[in-house]
Amino acid sequence: MVSFFSKNYFYHNWRAFSLDKSPFLYSTRRLGNDGNPFYQVNRMNIGAIDRLREWEEYKIHERGGLMKKIIRLRYLFLLLVIFHTVISSVVKATDYYISPHGDNMNTGTSPENSWQTISRVNAATFSPGDRLYFEGGYRHYGSLYFDYSDSGTATNPVTVSSYGTGRATIDAGTENGLYAYNCAGIDIRNINFSGSGPTTNTGSGIFFYMDLGGAVKLRRIYINRVDVSGFGEQGISIGSWHVSRSGFRNVRITRTRVFNNQLNGLNIWGYSPSTTAWSHQRVYVSNCKFFDNSGDPDKRDTHSGSGAMIGNSNGVRIQYCEAYNNGWLCNYPGGGPVGIWVWDSNNAVIQCNESHHNLTGSASVDGGGFDLDGGVRNSVMQYNYSHDNDGSGFLAAQYPGAAPFFNNTIRYNISQNDGREHGHAGIKVWNGGNGIDNLQIYNNTVYLRPAATGSPSAVGILYNVSKVNFCNNTFVTTGRVRLINARQASGFSFRGNNYYAEDGRFRITWGSANHTTLSDWRDGTGQETLSGVPVGSNVDPLFVNAGGGGTIGNLRHLNTLTAYQLQSSSPLIQAGLDLFSLLGINQGSRDFYGNMTPQGEGFDVGAHEFNSSF
């Protein structure tokens, strides 16, 4: 179709009119090549515009203010004509219906004239605004395929959805549920995708992939109210691979469940060698659940079994999501799965999520709750609840060859009984690459009981870093669990934290030394001092019900996790440091529970800012 705004179209089809009789533009009713009428605005040349201006000036002088109103009305009329022309030039979007009771010889444009099969859908080409409706309550067998010619736009997407009663299910058998190659502008909503099973299916549930050059960003992938299960690869995979960092922009995944897939639940990925450019922009994941994604025991070249992992993206938000029971079959010794995590990304926010009971295989590692991993910068994990994971509750990790890791924050989170395997921790910092720089870890709460296997610790540190601050956190352990286990710890500063061993057996391992009191550790390392003054504490925080957090499930109600709120007599109330005035650290405006901070003259220690009105 010739663009309405084509230069040649204007030149060959528009003509100027004399203004001797009328001072404004006319529209002309014409017939298009298809025989349908449309309205054409007629172009004025420069001379005509000059005559119009002279005519208006004369009339204004002659008739005064009344003519000003008339001229305004004429300009309004001109805008209405142009708007009508643009609207008339757009091809009308079409709704298509697919039903097991339909016929592929039908037009497909109504429920009564529906198509029957996915193969008929794949044979068609779609335009921006088109909508594909699969009859709800039925299984539709096959694999949907879209390419560049089927792309919608950022404001006028192609939509895949259901009609009738309930959701339709795309039953992909052993293939992909939906594969979109080099295209975007697609909405997927109120529909399910099902594979034959994680060990028999060889595809992904929803798979967007592009390899275009030119650093282009294809815009808009929306996935809303979708279930994806039974696939051997990813539940949802959104990826690109081109050295120019082409990718997708404006990816939104909401109110979606991804479960019983093998490789991972959600995986967003891009061309990943160490650079400061990213393939994808504006990734938003909210109100989703990722569970029972097992990992692939036969995959030995990389980790598998994560709930949700996002990489190579600039501008990420993951919130109100739950990840659980993922990763138990991962068999890769070099790394393992995590419930929710980002890597090689900039400006990521992971907040208000719950990640629990995630696992890893006996030959693998990790299996944690949350992670800021290699190459992440300018990012934050806040207001999250992690519990009962094999791996660390909150991990900051830098792997060899990753882009620089810097300017990240872990704050106002709660970890309960994480680190069940492989000696992990409530909060762990691991530098296996080219350094971790300027990491702020403050106002978190960690509670840790002994594990059946392994030796967990409230804080785990592996290898040296640069400018990592632990401040205003509270660490509580029982049964000889170490408060800190640091093999190499240069570049770390601990100030204003509370360390409490419920059984009275205070244990911190710092390098080759073991410390059994706070003062002993302070004297031996210089930690927990500020300008030569001792800070930090070793007191019972007086939680409401330490160890009784349980599973919340409804992520809009994380504030019901009352187990780690402070009682009114807690010594941690207003005992924290003002990190902004002392260290230039912006502490934010709220705590884990949504209370404004500070409530009194000073900040509290841990994830709860005590509010006497509650």
C-alpha cells in the first residue's frame, strides 16, 4: 500500500485551488484503486498561502474581532479534514476467529465463519490491529508462527487471545507454542500454551527471537494472563543475537504463570560479550508466578532451572512475583539456578517479590532466592522476602569475563532460613571476576537456623571487592550458625549492624581467624567502627515471631509478614545510622512494610521501621 505521506503521492495527486472565491482548503471525494471512496485534502502553493494571508489581514482589518473567530473556525475545519483523511487512509483492522468447529475455507472473520486450524492461521499474513481469537474451552493443536510481515506496531499491535467461555489452549505437542521471528508489536493475552511435557517437548512455550542488524529495537511484546507449561526449553524466551545489540523495547509480562518447564521459566537474553550496550530496553514483569521448572540434568554447558532470569537489558522492573520449587534437576557444576535474578543489565529494580523453596542438583550450586549477577550496574533489590532456598537468599555475584559490576543496592529485604545446601548464606557476595565496586547492603533482616547439610551463615563473603558497605542490618542465627563467613574480605565495611546468636554462641570467621565476640572482631579487624568510635550491637532484636514467617503467596500482602516486625521494646528502634549524613548513601523513603523512614529522630536497624500507630 502506498503510504499516505508519500512525497510522490502528494505530488501526483494533490492540486492547488484558487483562493479567489474561498480562503481555505477544500477536500475532494475521490475513488481509490479498490473502488472505495476517500477524501483528499487539496494542497495550496506558496502564492495561494500568501493570498490567503493577505485576504485574512484585509478581513481582520475590515471586520475586527469577529473575523478572528471566523479564521479560527476555518483552521479548525482544516485540521478536521486532515484528520479525516488520515483515518480514511488506514486499512481497517480485522478480527479472525479460530474454532475446532470451523472450516479453513471460511473467511475467518466471525465466529460463525471461523477458521479451523492453526495451519490456516500460519498461512495468512496479518496487519497492525488485527486480532486472532481462539475459541475458549478448547485445545487448538499446532505451533503458531509469525514473522516480520506479521508485525504490529507499538500503538496498534496484532493480538492473540481467546473468545467465548474460558481460555483457549494452544497445544503445541513437541514444538514451540508460539514462535515470532524478527517481529514485535504483538499482544498475547487470556490464552494458554501447553507442551507435551518437559522431557518430551523440544521447544519453548512463547519464543520471540530476532537477529536483525543496525541496533534496531523492535517495539512492544505484551503477555498478560497467560499460562505456559510443559515445554522442554524455556517457558517464555525473548532473545536476540547480533553484534549491534539489536533487540526488543517495551516488553511487559503480567499476571502470567510459567510452570512445569524444563530449562527455565522465563529467560530474556541478548548478545552478551562484555560491553556497555544492551540488547533490550524497558522490561516489566509483574504479578507473575514461576514454579516447578526443573532444570535439565543433561545440560552440562550452563545452568538451568531458574524461575525468571533477565539479561542484557536496560531498564528492568520485576515486582509482585513469586518463584518457588525451581531448579532441582540442574546438574551443571559451574553455576546454578536462582528464583528471580538479573545479569548484564542496567537500571534494574527487583522489588516486592517472594522467592522460596528453590533448589539445585547435588552436583550443582546456587538454588537461591534473588541475585544481581555479572555485569549488573545501577540496580536495586528491595522489599523482597526470601526463604527456605538451597542457595543464598540475596546474592551479589560477578563472574569472570562479565561487564563491570558497580553502583548496586540490596536494602529492606528479609531472608529466613536460606542457604540450605552448599554452605550458602542469607546474603552472599561473591567476586569471581573483575571486581565488585560500590555495593550498598543496608537495613536487611536475616534469620538463619542450621541446615541438614552444609554450613550456612547469615553473611557469606568470597574474595576481595571495592567499597562494599554493610550497614543497619540485623543478623540472627541459632545452633552455632556463623553470623559471618568471610574467606577474603578486603574492601568490605561493616557499620551499625546488629549480630545476635540466639544460643549465645557468637561466631564470625574472618579470613583464617574465628571471633567469638563483637568486641574481639572489632579489635582484630577494625570493623564496626566509625571515625574511631565503636558502632554496631549484639542484642536480641525482639522480633514478633522470629522463624515463623512461612509463605505469603499473595504478593500484594507482603506487609502481613509480621514475624520480623520489631516489638515496641526492641533495642533496634532508632538505633541505626543516618547513612546519608555519614556516608552519603540515600536510604530511600520506606521500609519493607511500607512505613515511611525514619519514623522518629533516627533510623531503625533491620527491614522494619517501627511505627507506633500499628
